[in-house]
Amino acid sequence: MKHYPPEFRAEAVALYRSRPGATIKSVAQDLGVSAHGATGLLVA
């Protein structure tokens, strides 16, 4: 599993929370990571 810096994780969470109705897939695309990678960022 790829490890992302805490700053990147914080950015991902902030982006997801700032968009009501956003999907993990859409946030992943904006961040340039896979949906699986974004799930790890947002759930962990």
C-alpha cells in the first residue's frame, strides 16, 4: 500500500468534506490517485 504524507491526507479529507454529495471516485480523480487509494486516505 502506498503511504501518503499527512498533508496530502488532510487535503483529501478537506476536499471530500467540502463537497456535499461528492463520491470517493470524483475526489480521487481530482487528486490524481486511484479510487482504492482515495478510500485509504479517507477511511483510515
